[in-house]
Amino acid sequence: MASTASAGTLGATPALRRLYVTRFVFAVAWAALLLVSGSELTVAAKLLLFLYPAFDVAAAVVDARSARTAGPVRALYANMAASVLAAVGIAVADASGVADVLRVWGAWAVVSGLIQLLVGVARRPMGGQWAMILSGGISVLAGASFIRSATQDDPSLTALAGYATLGGIFFLVSAIRLPRPGPGN
């Protein structure tokens, strides 16, 4: 609810809204490109798989910069570290095959989902965060599913496209739900 948000959190919402919309557009475009590249670990697929957590690092940096007035950013720094480790882990795992990529991606989804859940809960007074809280919880479950799917006979990368699309939709919903400053703010 906008009336309970402080001036600091309201001041951060335009930047956060832009970031969330950008993350939506990126996630949907990334998912489409991953689906087009197929489930094999081609050079294009490897690049896309690395690019997603790398983009997450950049988005977390932008988020941390805009959130300084809205409260603590330690969880965002933890997210940056997790995403850097994921990007490096995926770059290494893609030499071993789809199963190892899914294991790394799954572990990253669990950790980053927990972080997103914590950030969403901490930002509840800002408003529009229920989608981020829900997205964080779903990310944890999806990550466990990716790890489990890595044990299948013929693991596939296509589920990652659905994961990215759903995450992007949650970012869009949060962008729409963020309060807008009134005329006096």
C-alpha cells in the first residue's frame, strides 16, 4: 500500500519499476532464443546459459544502487555472488553436458530463489512485492526440479525457458504493482 511506504522507498520505485520491466523483456527474449537453439549444448546455447546469470548480476547491481535509499542491500550482494558463481559454474559445466548444467542451474535457482524471497519480504512495506515473494518460492521448487531432472536418461534444457518466462512475468507483475508517488512526493 503506497500510504505506508516511506519517502525513501517511494523514491526507489521508479528505478525498480524500470528494472523489473527490463528483466521481464530480457527473460522472455532469452527464453525464446533458448527454445530456438534447441536442447543441445551448441555454442549459442552455451552463450545463452552463461548470459542469464551474468545479466542477473548486472540487474542486482542496478537494484542495489537504486535500493540504497530503500533499506539494506546485503541480500542483493549475496545474489550478485550467487549469480557470479552460477555463471562460472555453468561455463564449466557446459563442457560436461546438459545434466551438469541443470545441476548448476538448479542449485543457483534454489539459492537465488531464497534470496529473492528474503528481499521481497524485506520490501513488503514498499508494496508490489507479493509476486517477488511467490517467484522466490517457486524458484526454490524449480531449482530442486532441475536438479532432479538432471538424473533423467535424456535431460533437456527446455524447462529453463519456462522458468525464465515465468520469472519474467513475476517481474512484470511486480513492476505494475509497485506504488506510484503521488503529486506531493
